[in-house]
Amino acid sequence: MVTVQEEWRLPHPPERVLARLTGRMPLGGRVPGLEPSSAPGAPGRLRVRLGAGQVTLLGRGTLRTLADQAGERHLRWEAEGRRARGAGTARVHADLRLQPHGRGTLVRLSADAELLDWPDPPDEGAVEAALRHLLTAARRAAVRALAADDVAATPRLAVVPPAEVVPAAAPSRADGLAPPGARLWRAARDNWPVGVLLVGAGAAMAVWRGASGRRGHR
């Protein structure tokens, strides 16, 4: 038999942690390798890696809520199953105690695993590694579930779309409001050959007027 003891803290009160762990929690999609039963009474599946090989266990699991004389919350998870291929069974027991820790919870965990009737049992190091991996995956799933509850309980801010800005309409050619310079540049833009001639003519006219003005002042 292999035993693992751990403790970790959650920023949530024990009542909330207890309600989340004992409520509906779809661990099948959260814990790698764990597949719940597809129908009532059907065995679930747990794929774990023991040493160099991966073993699939078919079995069942139960979760009970207990309390000691001091009123401390106590969860006990029991699972057992047989190998899908080959002889051998496995049992896992996990005890979780939820203690107040400030505004959060201190989780004390003690788990043990036992292999029975295995013709080729792996060493205890491989069993301990598989048990720790399973418990770590379950802990991360619980943390994500509690964090998801926080997000769901947070009120969402209403997103106000920005006001639509309609640009002012440019004056048309027929409205007679555009100044002569604007009409000249619009004509040059719409018909570039004519525009080149108009711009060249305008430049020549400006030069001629400048020269005429200088001669007149003399």
C-alpha cells in the first residue's frame, strides 16, 4: 500500500468548497484520464500510467461527506476497479479535511492506493507517482471550477457601441457653393489630362501677372 499526504489552500470558505466538491462537478472533462460512466450502473474508466505502461481500470467511485466530533468537514472518496486487460484490481481511498484558514480553506489530504492480485505489479514509486498525478489533476479541476464560479458571479458591464459618425456631404458641382479654386481642383482630380493643362495655365497666368505687376511699379 502507498500513502500520500498533502495540504493546500483555497481562497474560498469551507462551506463553498464543500458545496462545490459534493455538487455536480463534471470531472470527466477536467481530469486527464478520468471518464465517468456513460449510463447508470455502467463502470467508469480511469487510465493511469504505471511505470512504463498505461493501465485502464474499470470500476466505480463514491464520495461521502462526514464530520468528526469537532464539526470538521471531512470528505472521503473511495474508488476501486479491475484491470481492463489482465488480472488485478486496484483500490484508492482519499480523505479530505476542510479547515478554516483566514477567509479561505486549508485542505488536508491523505490518500492511499493498493494493488491486489497483480501478476506483474509495478514498484511503489510508479504507484505513488500515478496517485500524485491523479490528485494533482483533481485539485486543479476543483480550482478551475471555483474560479469559474467567480467569473459567473461577476456582473458583466454593459458594452455601449460607439455612436455612428456620419461625415458631412461635400458640396456638389451643381450647388454653386464651391469656390472657384475648389472647382478647379475637382476638375483636375476627375479628368487628369485636362487638369494638367488647367494647372499649367494657372501657373503661367500667375507668372505673367507677377511680371506685369513689377513692370507697372517701375
